[in-house]
Amino acid sequence: MTEFRINSIHYKNFKGFKDYKLELNGQSAHAIGPNGAGKTSIGEGLTWLLFGKDLLGAKLNPKPKDKDKNEILGLDPTVEAELVIDGKVVLMKRVQKENWTTKRGELEKTRGSDKTEYYIDTVPKKEKEWKEYLENIQPEEILQIMISAGFFMTLEWKNRRKYLINLTGLTDEEIIEMDPELKELETVLDGKTIDDAKKILASRKKKLQDDIKSLPGRIQENQDMLDRLALDELDKNQIESDLKAAQTVLDKTESKVIASENGDATLDFKEQVANLKIKLGEEKNKFLAGSNLVTENLNKDLSAIHSEGTKLRDKQTSIKYEIDKLANSKKLLENDKEHLLKKYNELKVLSFDEHKKECAMCGQDLPVDQIEELIAKFNLDKSEQIEKNIIQGKKAADDIKKVTGEIESLTTDYQEVTKKVDETMAKYNEIKNELDSQKEQTGTFEETEVYQSITKEINELEEKILVASSDNAQMIQEAVQERDKAKLEVNRLIELTFKFDQAIPVNERMAELRKEDSELKVQNQDVERQLWLIDEFTRKKVKMLEESINNHFELTSFKLFNVLKNGALDEVCEATYNGVDYSAGMSTGERGRCDLDIISGLSKGLDVSMPVFLDNAESITEEIKFDGQLIENYARNEKFNVEVQS
């Protein structure tokens, strides 16, 4: 153990001491006298000598003062001590000197910062060397703790706690190793300290809880989007079915518009007339078949040839429709080509605007390089436009050629089908004539009600054809309106199908958020379990530390943690004596006994013994026992005196 004792201290011009020498010869002493007599200054002389501070660690100005508390100038505070350090006598001296200088051009001297001189065994030392000498004994704060009774309890609680824990020699790793229940904590820490791991986990827990709290709102946002789509009120299969039907209607109305624009507004009526005439023929065949069994085979042949003719006419109508549609497309392409040709001719003769050679602000000619740059840009733009026009023109020509080829091919098909229709009709008439000849005696079909009814419908349709032919513009307008209405219906249904498409990513996002919510809660439970494990470690560490620390002290017990209502631990460092906290409720005498007990315990743990100065010793009624050099200050209304104890 490093032992540090005072043989003597000589105070000159130090605070209230003009020239005072204290002879202790390594013994303890009682400093007795009234308040203000200089008892405390005895101890401050040593702390100022060593550290330049008072007994509580604050910077100390040792200059003597007059009755008005002003510094008495011209005096150099000096403290010289003969100390015994580990059995070796060491002389240490500190002098604070005033520093007066005369500035150039001035007569009077001015005071600068005081200078401090240091001596060890009469050898002058620099401040750095002085501090290194003391540091080799113990760090400054530890020496201050061991000299001034009560200084330890003025430290910030975390520093007090650090010194006390160091007394135990216990490490977190050793505590974990001793308890199998804490073995998993090694994985949780992964090389980090308990405090760092707890901070990381607490931060992670806050982040997880913030994320968990935000998820219901984010899920609700997506649910609100689904609610706005109102999918519960819609039947997807029905909408898709309606869309197909509406698209079919739109295709038909498009065909009617094309037919109307091509001048064949009566096509629908004519088709109905043709169908009625076919029906009329069918009814006539039925009449003839029913009136004469002899003509049964002829009726069958007539029916078969009629069926074949119907199919051919349907094919003929379909081809005609395709030809008309392609013809309309060709007309549009030819118009585009004509427009492109016109644009091409305009571009070819386009020339640079000479007015652009002049400044728009002042009217003067622009610099030659700027004019050349403008002309070059104009020529480049013109060339690019012509090139683009030629490409578009060639494409239009190719498209026209392609459509023309398709029309020619369909026209050939149409002619072939028409030829077959004519052949079928000729054969039909041949059979019909033969059938008529067989039924000359059965009466005429024209006299029947069926004939009269169908004929009436045909006549009404033919009248409509006449009206439609005379008012083609009206027909086109109605066809366009019908088409536009069909388009609106198709678009409406398409928008409804889009709602289901829009719902897909929303549902997927909601599933992701619910999965994330579940995963975050699992992670949060894991973090809480790890935090509980750290708290469990801390609880066990508290018990072990407090037991180990308090074994170093006879009177004082240290409380390192408070248990909160929620079971968590709040770190503290509070000294107690007989259950009373040092900082609340403890008397001055009890504090004095605790201070000495603390120094005794620390002295053994830190392996160092220093002279100790104790104020207010008169408040301690029990006998003071202290293993070391102790200077006790007693406030009594007696003449200042220091009694050395044998």
C-alpha cells in the first residue's frame, strides 16, 4: 500500500496565515478554534500545494485579503511540506508569484497572470513534471478523495459508482459465466457492453413499437382505397359478360357508321327485305309441300338449295362488309398521303427568313457567325422535316398498296361467291318451276294470309329504304349517335373492370402489411425478452455488487439501484447509514462517520493511504476510529490551537 503522511507544513502568506508552521511528525491531530480561525485552511494548504484546489476540488486563490476582501498585493503565497511517502521523506513546495510588467511607452507596471513555481526536494520542477510525479502515486481525483473527508460524496453519482464497482473486481463476463440462466446473454451482447446493448435494444424496441403503431393506419389507408372502389356492389363475372356483349354491339354500330358513310345507309333494310323474301319463299315451299305429297322430294331439294343459297348470301354480305371497310381505310390513307405530298412541296420551297439576320432589339445585322449558325440550324431543321415527311409518305404508300391488295383479293372472293349465288339461284328457280308445274291445280300461294303478312312487311321496309335513301345524312347521324352510345357503355364497363385490377395491388399490399405486422410483433417480443434478460442480469449483478462493495465498509452501505414500480431498475449511488440516506436526513455527525468509513474502505481497495482532514468533528459524539493520519477540526470558542495526538 502507498502510504502518505505529513511531517510538517509551513504556510507563508497563505490565506489567513502570514507565517505558520504545523509540526505533526506523521501523527494525527485535533485543530481547535472558533469559526474563521483557520482550521479548514490547514487542509486546504495541502490540497493547494498538491493540486491548486480547495478541499472540495474547486480552484483556490490563496492570496491573503484585507478586511474588505480585497487581495493584499506584494505577497507570494507559499506552502512547503515535509511529507513521508512510503517511508521516504520528500520536500514539496509551491509558490504563487505576482507577475508585473511595464508595457512599452508606459511608466506604470501592470499585473499579469500570477506565476506558479514548483519544487521537489528543493529542485525546481515544471508544472507537467509536478503532475507526473503525483500521477505516479495515484490519479489526482483519487488523491483528493483520500485527503478530504466528504469529497467522495460530492462527486457525480456515476463517478462514485465507478470507483465502488472497481473495488469488487467483478466483471460482467464473470457474472454471466457464474450463472447458467444468463448464458444466452453472451449471444445478445456479441462483444458489446451491457449499457451499449441495452441502449441498442431500447432504440430498436422504440423503432419496432413506432413501426407497429403505424401499421394499423397504413392498413386502414389501403382498406379505405378498397372501400372507395365499392367492389362489394359489383359482380366481376357479370361485368365481363356485359362487356363482351357491349363490345359486340359496338362492333355492329361501327359497321353501320362505315356503311352509312359509304352511302349504303339502306343496307340493313335491304338485308331485312332479302331475309323476308327468303322467308316468303320458305313459306311458299311449305304451302306447296303441304298441298301436294307428289312434290315432297322437290320441296326437299328446294329447301336444301335454299339453305345453301342462304349461307352463300351470308358469306357474300360479310365479304362486302370487309371490302367496304377496307375501301374506307384506303380513302383515309390516300387523304393522308395527299396531305404529306402537299407538306413536302411546301417544305421544298421553304427558304430562310432574311429578317432573322437582324437583331430584334436594335435592328442591326447580327454577327456573321450567328447568322451562319441560324442558317445552318434552319437548313438542318428543314432537312430533318423533309426526311421525316418522305418516311411517312413511303409508309402511307405501302399501307395503301397493302390495303389495295387486300381489297383486290376480297373482290375476287366476292365475285366467286356471287357466281355461286347466281348458280344456286338458277338451280333454285329450276326446281321451283318444276314444283309449280306440279301444283297448278292446288291454287296459288299468293292468296294465303302468310303471303299477305310477309308481303306487307316487305313493302313497309321498301318504303323505309326510299326514305333512308332520300335522307342519308340523317342515317349517318343516327348511326354515329348509336355508335357513341355503345362506346360510352363499353368505356363504363371497362372502367368497372379496372376497379378489380386496381384492387389487386391494394390487396397484395394489405397482405404484406399484415405479414410485416406479425413479423414486427415477433421481433418486438424477442427484443423485450433480451431486455428482460439484461434486466435479470442487472438484478443479479446488483445483488452481487452491493454485497461485494458493502463488504469493504464497516458502517456505510451503498445502494446502487432503486426498484421502480414497473419492476425496472433505476441506477443510483447513494450512501446510507442505519437506513438513512446520506443526501437526505443524515445528521452532520453521521455524515462525518460515513465519510471516514468511505475513505477507509476506498483506502484498502485502492491500496493507498493519505492524510485526511475532517471538518465538524465536534458533531461526532462516538469515538472516532481511523487507521491513518487524521486531522480533525473542532469548532470551539477557544484560541486556535493544534493538538498532536500521540
